[in-house]
Amino acid sequence: MPDEERAKRPYLGLYFMTSGSIFVILYLLCLASMLNRERIHIPAFKIMICLAIFDIPSECINSVATGYMGFYGIYYCDYPRLIFILGSIVFGAWLGCSASSITLALCRISEINQKLNLHWVFHSSFIYLLMFFSFLVASYGVFFTKPPIFRPEYMTWFFDAGIGFDPSYYYNVSQVINNISLTVITLSIYTYLVSSLIRKGNNIESAQFTKTQRLVILQAAVISFLHSVGSLVHVYMQIFGAPEWLIDAPV
């Protein structure tokens, strides 16, 4: 393709590469902190390490690689195998991240309300089975589903490669099921967590549940809400299509 016909996004691409590199470095520093001997035995940290294993490569592809390809206007036809592999990895990582996020949310519930009898799940070998399930789901996403393909004209990843075939051929049912399930489950769990915190208020004074931990859970609830919005937007775009202003929105 002639260089002048490419849909280049130099400013947005540079922003993606710069911000993505910063986020990856910060994430690696956080991961190094979580690998501390005193913390690695805590159930929540075990799950967050599992989450980081999915998040870091996902961030590298969604920000750094996306920014590079957008900067130069690289299309699927330029590097079909590479883009196919990157799309497979990022979708598998997203499925693994979703499963790990739900597991982490359940772990938070077990810390707040021990009457639910979930505490034993995360303080026994059963937690490793849950983590293995996340990797199993991620492997399914990498090897057995249709991957998203980078589209420089929209600066994002679509299941439709834009090479002229019927768009219905590219529908990925796994993405729809995962995103809707993630939205419903995480919003329900964090709504329960936040409502529990509001009800208990300042009565939680134990060393195991400090004010800082409450703020962390509230922060996680906000992040969960934003992830849910982004998940639903991508489901909407795959099924119904969307105007360019919505596709370019940073969600």
C-alpha cells in the first residue's frame, strides 16, 4: 500500500507508546513488590500476581504495539501472522484477566463477610485451582477463538479484519459471553462490597481491615465499573456497529 494512503495516527500512536511504556514499567515495579516473601503468601496478592501475568502482556500489545502500528499506519495485510498472533494473545489475556478479576473480587468478599464461608477457599490449596482455571480460560482464548485484528483507521482492534468478507463471519461469541458475564458479576460483587462498607461504616476497626483497605476496595469498584463500561461498548460495536466517535473513544 502506498505510504500516502495509509491511515496514520502519529500523535495518538505516540501517546499510546509513551503512556503504555510508563504503565508497563510501573506495573513491573508493583509486581516486584508483590513478589515480596511476606506478601506472596497472602491470598489477594497471589491472585493479583496471576492478574499481572495477564495484564502486562495485554498492556504491551494494547498500548505499545497498538501505538507503533497506529503511528506507521500498519494494516493486517502488512504483517498478517504477527497481527494474528498479537490479537490471539491479547484476547486470551483478556479472558484470563476477566477470570482473575472475578476471583479477586470473591476474595475481597471473603475478607469482609466471613459468614459466607468463602474464607477457606482462598486460604487453602483450592486457590491454585482457581488460578489454574484462569490460565485455562486464557489458553482457550489464544488457541480456540477468533482473534481481534488491528485496524489503524480506527486505532483499535476488531474481529472484522476489514478485508471484504461478511462481518458476521468474524463474530466471536466467547467475547460477548465473557464481557456480559464480567459486567454482571463484577458489578454485582462490588455493589455488595461497597454497600457492606457503607453499612458497617467506621465499625470496622480490626487490624485485618483498615481504612486503607476500605479505600482500596472502593478504588477497585470504580475501576471495575469503568472496565464494565468498556466491555459493553466493545460488545455493542461487534454486534450492532458504532459511529467513529464512539469507536475512537478511549474505553
